[in-house]
Amino acid sequence: MSDLLRKQLRGTGVALVTPFNENGSIDYPAYKKLIHHVIDNGCNYLVVLGTTGEAPVLSKEEKIQLIQIAYEETKGIVPVVVGIGGNNTAALIEDLKSFPLEGAAAILSASPYYSKPSQEGIYQHYKALAADSPKPIMLYNVPGRTGRGISAETVIRIAKDIPNVMGIKEASGDMLHCMQILRDKPDHFMVISGDDALAMTQIACGMEGVISVAANAFPSEFSKMIQTSLNGDFTTAKKINDQLLPAYDLMFCENNPAGIKAFLTEKNIIQNYLRLPLVSLSEEVYEKVKEFDL
């Protein structure tokens, strides 16, 4: 991995939500507004088409449009990482060939969900993707969603064997697992947190930043917390993180991105709509979102 890419993806990445209108169509003006909201408030890069962006319910045409708008609105000010993951390896290879990836810094690819492949299957899946990817690939380990985690041994094997895999977004929530990866990984391989509430602690263990949900709504505060952690000022970072802890709970207590969309609605950045099978927060939880104040 180049030193430039490592520098670009160090700090706070934002897993952008996809705003919708009441009729279910994408609210592109709100999407542009959100992009500038997070850039102007200190976030280091954008991630489009992630789980938080409800990628599973977007059409290919919509995905391409969201990617292109991200390039246009950032104008190279911050890098863009594109999410391309799933459990159909051949289909993902076709996406890697057909999506507009010339402006992407890297590809974020969640491990195959539902199919529950063996660790060898996961290794071969990423080996096949990396062989055809025009951009470096970042693994994404999120067993709570996929049903099958990438073991620390498999992560290290991939990191050592497959040059086009540059790092991992680690969202297992298992600190021992994370520390094993940080201990054994090659120097070139980045480890990035995928857990907002654990990011400060994981940076203390050696991670180089986070891809955040919370930073959609709290980009300034969250970015400062991450940057002060990277600078070793954990006293300041802890104060900010302590203030955000109740918000983390509200964001994830029912489903993601219903929680973060509620916060963004209260900030008048997007409308509070999701696509089925996801639904908006319950009224009870939404009232707590309204009451939250930093």
C-alpha cells in the first residue's frame, strides 16, 4: 500500500447514509448536503454504498449515481471509498469491472454474508476479487451482519499473500481478536475500526482510525475525538467520547441506519425515510433522540 493511501485513510471516514424521499426515491439534494456537512466539519474521507447507506436495497443505476455524485461533490478534497461486497463472487467481480471506480481511493468489501463459507472460502473469495479489482481492497469483518467472521488467522494470511488487499475495517467487537490482528499483521496493512463506541480504545491498541456511523450527524465532535486519540491525547478524547456514548446507544438500539437517520432528520439534513425491510425508529426511541444534546 502506498504511503499516500495510508495517509488518506487515516482518521475519520464516514459511512454515508442514503437519504430518501417519502415516495422511496433517493433524495439527491439531501445527499449532497450531507457530503458537504461531513467534509466541512473535519471528516477525512467518505464511504459510499456501505451497510449504513442501505446498499442492499439500491439498484445498480442508483449505486452508480451515488458514486458519481460523491466524486463530483468532493472534487478531490477528500478521498472516496466505494462499498462493493456480497456473497456472489462472480457478480462482485463484474461490479468491479463495470462501476465507475476511477475516482475511488479503495474498495470496501464486506465478507460473504448468509452463505457462511469456510475460512478457505473467504480467503479464495478475496483472492478472486483482488485479482480483478482496479483499486486496493479493504476487507470488512462484521460477523453480526454476515453470519461468518473472518478469523484473525485468515486476515493475516490475506494480508501477507494478497498484495492488492490494503487493510481491514474491523467491526467484530471482539477486542482480543483485534489485538491479535494488530500484533501479527505486516507493517503495510491498515486496521481501521468499524465500531464507533470502541474506536478510541482500538486506536490506543494500534488502529489507525475509524469508518463511522456517528460522524454523519456529529462530524466535528467525532473527528476531534478520533484525531486527539491518534495524537495520544486520550484525556480529551475520552471527554468527547463520554458525551457521545448515549448517542451511540440510540443509533444502534433498533437498527442501523434508522438511528443515525433520526439524528440527521433532527439536524434538518435529511428526511426520516428508509427502504423496507428497514423502518424508522419507534416513537419512543425517537423522543430520546430529540432530547439528546451534547
